[in-house]
Amino acid sequence: MKYLDEFRNPELARRLFAELHAITTRPWAIMEVCGGQTHSIIRNGIDQLLPPQIELIHGPGCPVCVTPLELIDKALAIAARPEVIFCSFGDMLRVPGSGRDLFRVKSEGGDVRIVYSPLDAVRLAQANPTREVVFFGIGFETTAPANAMAVYQAKQLGLRNFSMLVSHVLVPPAIAAIMESPDNRVQAFLAAGHVCSVMGTWAYEPLVARYRVPIVVTGFEPLDVLEGIRRTVVQLEHGEARLDNAYARAVRPEGNVTAQRMLADVFEVTDRGWRGIGVIPQSGWRLSASYRDFDAEVRFAVQDIHTQESTLCHSGEVLRGLLKPNQCPAFGRECTPRTPLGATMVSSEGACAAYYQYGRFVQLEESDVTRI
Amino acid sequence: MCLGIPGQVKEIYELNGVRMGKVDFAGITKEVCLAYVPEIGVGDYTIVHVGFAITQLDEASAQESLRLFEEMGVLQEELADEVS
Ligand code: SF4
């Protein structure tokens, strides 16, 4: 595939690694915000081939992982209702709520369906006028335009039986929260490329200025990730803090203006709880006033939800970069992808799942790391 | 689930008043919503996420990145060769 294979070329990767080894003189802690990048880093063993001074801290950028427990429990309550067809992206089905997950609800008779696109849920609502179709609208800025279009279409079509359970989260406020936290160790960020494809890069300028922290917009293929790290290290080594775009083939500074216009119509900014982290002010979107009729939380008035997080799970520390997944005592023992205790073990972009899938059961000693 | 996959636009049409199209992902063709990439044409490359094209891939930038990587590390290798 054009523009996929080229950015996985091992010979070019070797050169980028060599360059990184040549320019790194001091220890640096860099956070990749996006779970897709975490997955790429662990799958390709990038963290093990980097100069030993560079530590990659895995960030909170997996929407499945940070969707608050309370919202999962609301989803479970709505999905269990007999009149409801509950539609979700596949990753959400195994996310543990307080007692069970969506798979359990399905096996107990709930009509839970996996859809590829939110527009599939709109079509289901058209085809099933006597049922209530609810879509679980989670995601970062990347997914928001798709979810916004689904609600917009439902309104255009006058569908009364479609609604969305919205839990959208935003990257810039999360970066601010990480920089503000007293135990922060992050010195630079790889920003999530596809989030910036939608939103552009302008929202990161104030963060670079306020925290004097380099932010480099980075793609997902191995060469993209390496180039993002290289540009970050160049800045750190020179004591600079700039916003840089290492993913120009997919990211324009202004972003996707057409999508942003739709987002401004359908959503409005709100405070959001992040699973494992807590409430971050102004860090998410909910449906705007003109689309409130399509809000599943309002339509189904799911109240009296009492949440109970597993006491064994350390995903909050993992999501804040304070703990590597294999440092969690439950990792690979009580907690596996088949029996996940926390959301970070469920989604393929969750740090715990990535570590499990690629066999990172022990922390490598420095001497074990393959040198190039 | 945030994955965006590059593909090539093969066909563009309207469905219920929305701009849609067929996008080829290395041999697999899928229906994709093109409403957010009004400037895109048949033959162009795009990144698709949950059934939506979110951005057009800029071929010139892609080539430029690859050229930069080609040049990378060459100097160190030459130096290393001289030493060994
Ligand atoms: S390994 Fe499991 S229990 Fe431990 S932090 Fe990750 S998800 Fe939670």
C-alpha cells in the first residue's frame, strides 16, 4: 500500500535509530500521548532500540481506557433495556464496568451490536422504527467528526428513535493536566497525528509557551514515530521548546476546517472525568443545546449508578505515566486481555494490552537491550 | 480505535445528500463518507477513520519525509566505516 510500506522500511528505520544514538547525550522523558503510537512503539520494539537515555512514557490517549466507569455503567444499564439496540465500536464490549461488561449484557439477552461506523447506527435506527437505537459515542477529536455527522444526519432525517451516549475527550486539556500535576516527569510530547489532522495544531501553541515544553505532531508508522522522537530530542538537546509538525503529509496547521465547523455545531465543551485520572476541567465535548434531544443520558435518565473500581487495578498510574504496565502486580496474573481488570488491558491501544500482546512481562535490564 | 488507515479514492457519489465514495485499502474496497474532504478527487489519497475520510494525504510531503530519512545517518555510517 502506498504511504504505508514506505514508512515501515527497516533500512530507513536503522538510519533514524543511528541518528538518534548520535544526537542523544542526556536522559529525556518523552510522552507519546496517543495509544495508537504506544501500540506501534511496543509492537515494533522501538522503545528497546532507542538510546538508553530516552524513556517513553505512555500517555492517556486511548479513549476506551479513559472513558469513566460511571459512563460504562450507564451504557450497561441502557443496553440491558428491552426496547434498546445498543451500538458500539467493538473495543468497548469487554471494558469492565462495576459488575459486568457489554458482552455479558449481550449474553444475558441485551441487543448489543458492534458497528464499524456511527452511520451504521443511524441506518439501524431507520430500519427499526419501533426500537430505540443508542450509539456509544466515545473518542478523541479524531472520532468526533464521525459521531457528529451521525447525530446531524439523525436530526436531518427526523429520527426520533436515535440517541447517543457521548463521552468525548480532548487532548490539549489532558496535556495541561499532566504538566500541572506535581509528580510530572514528562519533558516533551509527541502529539497525536490524527487528532491534529482534524483540529490542526494551533491549540498546542499556548501549551508550548506556557510550559516551555516541546510538542511534536507525530504519525503512527514506525518511521513516523522515530522521526517524531528525533525532532523532539533535537529540541531537548538544544534547550528549545517549539511546536513542530513531523506528520505534514496528513496534518495542516489549520486542520480540517469543514469538520471543525460541524463539531462546533453539534458539540460544546464540558468538564469530563477521565477513568483513572479524575475530572479535568473543560476536557471533553457533550451534545450542544440544539442536539440535546439526541442525548441518551437525558432520554434514558440513567441515575443511581454506584460505581466500584477494581482495587487491584493501577491503570490510573499507568495512564499518568507513573507506572509501566508490567510493574502492576496484577499484570498477566489476575489481569489479562481475557479477564481484564482495567480498561487499559482491553483496547488494543491500551498500554497494558500492548505490553501483554507483545510479551513484555518483565522489565528489560539495560544489558538485555539489543544494541544497533 | 483511533487508527486511521491510508487509502485511495476510487469513486465519488452522493447518498442521502451526503458525499460518499469508494476507497481502496491495498485491495479491499470500502464505502467511506467524504463529506469532510470536499476538495478530494478520484485518485487522491486520504486517511480513513471509522468510515470517514478525515484528511487528504499530501503526496509531496510524503516524498519529502522519505527523502529526509534517506539522508539520515549516512554521515555517521561513513565515519564509522572510516574508523573500523
Ligand atoms: S495490568 Fe490490569 S490491573 Fe494492572 S493496571 Fe493494567 S489493567 Fe489495571
